[in-house]
Amino acid sequence: MSEDDKAKRNIRLGDDGELYGDEDTQPHHVEKLKRKAKPSDREITPLLLSALGFLLMLVCCVVTLQLVAGQVRQLWPGVRVVPGTRAATALPSATSPASTLWPTPAPPTLTPTLVITPPTIGIGERPMCTGIGGNERIVFDTVYGDDNREVYLLDLSQPAVSNICRLTNDAATDGDPVWHPNGNAVLFNHDGDLWRVNVDGSGGAAIVTGTDGQWDNSGDWVVFSGADGGIAVAAADGSQGRLVSGVALWDEFEPDCCSLNFSALLPVVVYAAAPRDGTAGTSDGNARELFTINADGTGRVQLTDNGDYDDEPDWSPGGNQIVFTRGRYGFNTDIWIMNADGSNPRQLTTDEATDHSPRWLPDGRIMFVSERERAGAIYVMNADGSDVHPITAPLGVLTFDYWKAG
């Protein structure tokens, strides 16, 4: 056997797929014989499985996406799913029928922490009064049209849509109305004069020059703020006028008469007053105090002394308490109450709106005007300030008076 044959016979296949000769027989001149390695069956099987798994996963994703898109279109026909985005894009739709699977979700309800009613200045056109016969009535003034202040009647026994009529209709400023004790007539300010008019609008006539008029409990006398800045009284027809109070350095306003009938012995008038600069009508509008005085001009007593704007006092039905407003002139005022001698003052309202024009009701509750809805509405509350609620819409009420039969 030749040497070449021995070398060929001792050639073997290595683990790396190459041919080698035995080290002890292969001559040093024989080089490695190479060939291309072939992959085994064990390497082919995992590759095929991986490829098949990837294709199966891709098919599942496509099918799932189609199912979701079909469900969305069934629930919300106006919604289109845009690939590559996280949210759906809403398209205009005339109608969206309710789904038989799930109800269409309602939009969230947002509850504001503060509800503001648009201002109502004036109350619209109202018919002229031809008579009012309810057992519970309110007379008030407000502004309608071209800043003209007029007087209206409200019958609380009638529906709210038809219970208001207009008592005055002229170019003058008509305001500060108050009921006659019998409920058949109203006293009001008409451009600096006090006028009386019947509830059907007839009989309007001037009584006396003055403002802030109030009847006494009998209806036979009128107490008012006179032209000279003092508190005066006159008979119901304007006769027998005389000055009750009047201090040279004070202007006196808003008298409320009386804790007794004016014809009784020493009835007491409560009123507001402000220091003047020397002549009537020059008061400091930022400070008013409350006083009482006997009907014969004696016994003047100052009830408050704090530099605030104390105004609009009103006697309680029993004459032992006074309700009034306190605050800053032109800004916020609240409703206060105190004893008839000025002791124990207590604040009843604390809101940021202007509360004013308090009136006692026969049952001991308090009625007042509040602008908490940006236009004056009439509210009522207990004498301790509890159970505050409106009894009218925001009508733009400026001042008012309440009357109840009996």
C-alpha cells in the first residue's frame, strides 16, 4: 500500500464539518480539506415553529382589531377608529340609535359651585291695576323701561304669572310705597311729595311735601322726613302738620311709626339720622345712626353709635324689638335686629349680597329685599335668621311693604 493510500484511508470527518488526517500518520504536507456544512434537522425545526407562531399572532391581532372596530361602529355609528391612535375620532352624525347591547353613555353632568342668575332690571310690561282683593299683598317699586321708577301691586293669593299689576304710570319718580292699615290705599313718594292712591289706581293726590312716609297704626296720621331735614307728622289729609324732631346738625330719615297709635299717649317713632355739614341734605352718606323719639318731640334717644351705615328701622309687632340694616353705604348691607332700647344687636344675614328694606310680618317673621340673585327679590326668614328663602322671583325690587288682612 502506497503512502498516499494510507493517508486517504486515515482521513476522518471532524465535528465542525471539516476533514482531518490522523496526526500520527498524516504527512506534514497534507492540508485540511474543507466542505460546506449542512444544517441538521434539529436546527430547522425551531426556526419553522417560530415563523409559524409569529404569523399566527399577526393573524390574531388583525382579527381582534376588526372585531373591536365592528363593535364600536355598532354602538356609535358616528365614530371612526383611526389606526395608530389611542382614541376614537368622532364624526358628525344625525342620529345615534340606542344599542341593544349597552345603553349609550350619557355625558357627565357638571354642577357649578355658584349659580348666577342673569340680572333682571324691571319686570316687563304689566297691566294697570283695576283693583286687588287678595288677603295677602305686597306693594313695591322697581325700574322699568327708560330708568323710570314705578309702583306695582302683587297679590300673593294669585298665580305668579298673573299676580302683578302696575299702580303708577307717569314720568315722575314714584317709590317707597307703604300700605294704609286697611289695605285699600298706598302712600308713596312722587318727586318729593307724598301721594296717596287707591289700590284700583284712582284718587291719586298729593298730601304733603316730604319723603319716607309711613302711616301710624291707626291710619289717621302720617310721619315722614320733612323738607328741612327733620321728622314731621301730619293728618292723613295733610293738615295739622308739625315737626316732631329736627336737630340742626342732623338729617333724619326713614321714620317708622309707631310702637303705639299716634293718637295714643306718647307713641314712639324710630328713625335713622346722619350728621350734616350745616345745612339740610349735606349728610355724610357713610354714617347713619338709629334714634327713637316720642311723638311730642321729647325723649330723643340714640340707639346705635358705631360709625356704620345703620338704616331702615322697623318696629316689631309687639314694639319690643327693631329690625334694621347695617353695612357700608353703596356696598354690602345686612339685616340686623336689636332690642327696642338698642341693646343686644345681632346680625341675621351674612351673605355677600346687599340685603335691605326689612319688614316685620304679623307672625313675627321678617321679610326683606335681597340682591343675591343680582336683582332684588323678596325673601322671608325667622327672627333668628333661620329658614331664609325667596317668595318672589328677582323682580328688581327696590323697596316694598307687606299687608295681610286681619
